[in-house]
Amino acid sequence: MKLNERGLLVVISGPSGVGKGTVRKALFEMEGHDLVYSISMTTREPREGEVEGKDYYFVSKEEFKERIKNDQFLEYAEFVGNYYGTPKDKVDEQLDKGKEVVLEIEVNGALQVREKAKDGVFIFIAPPNKAALFRRLLRRGTEEPETIDRRMKKAEREFPLAHKYDYIVVNDEVHNAADRILAIIRAEHAKTERSIYKYNEMLEVK
């Protein structure tokens, strides 16, 4: 029996190149969970094959700015002339259904979410060491050396921010990291502060 019936907001974050996306995909392939991926909202035009409500929620800039004004995002950012953000209402809708909502995001965005979602579970994905991160960025084969250098310098600034998270998971091996995250989610549901109301109700404790 799950004593905490409301779902959890699980924020998976860390420096670029650390393998957040790969770990998140491995997590979703595992059994014994009720995970849903948080879908972002954007003002850019849909690309070929993209589906509304599956890849993104596509809205106009006017609607997005109105949502900003009404504090309806957990986080948002502007990139190359378009806005991207995590809509609060869509996340709450899934949490109320008891789903675990997974948000995979950069460090700056995660710290924005931390301010607005105090009961979220924040997990910092770390590389085994700096050399491993450099090798991962290099293996992508999609970026110039200058870009890799910028990403490494950005990572150097982000590593010390790990203390702002609830957990640190080292991505030494993808499936090990995913298994640790699933264990964290299960443990979080059993925390007294999340489960005491249901526990008291179950035993009729006054």
C-alpha cells in the first residue's frame, strides 16, 4: 500500500553532458513505477512530426507572457527568440492523479523550480569525475572544441550547486543510476511528512 497517494515531482538535473536524458530514459524503461514525463510549453512553431500535448504544448507568445504575468510556470526561459517553460497546472494535474512527474532540466531551471515546488524531490546527476564529463561531451561529436570548453566551464560553476539538491546520484553506469533514482522515489513516498495523514486515517489515530 502506498501511504502517500499524491504523486511526486521528481527533478532530474545536472550539468550539460552528464547524461540526464539517458538516465531518464533508462528510468522510464524500468518496471514498478508510475512515471510520466513533464511536457514543456513553448512559443516556437511545431516541427514536422511533433504532436501537441506529447512533444510540447504549443502556444503564442502573448499567451505565454500572460502565463508569466500570472505566475503559472514552475520555471521558464527564453532561447533564440522563443520561450520554453514548465506549466504548473499540467504538473499539478498529473500529481493529483498520483503520478510521479519527472522533470529533466538544466541546473538554473531546477533552482527556479525549487523556489516554487518545496515538496519536490531534487536529484543532481553527477559524473564520476571531470574527465568522464569531458569524454562524454567529446563523444557526442556534434560540437566544436570551443563549445565543449564553454560547457566544461559552465559545469565547473554548477558542480558546487549540488548542495541545493536533496540527493546526488553519480552516473557511473546508466542503469545503476536509474535504479538509485527509483529507490529514492520509493523512499520518498514512505517519508513520515508525506504519509502520516493516510497512516493515521488507516489506523483511525486521532
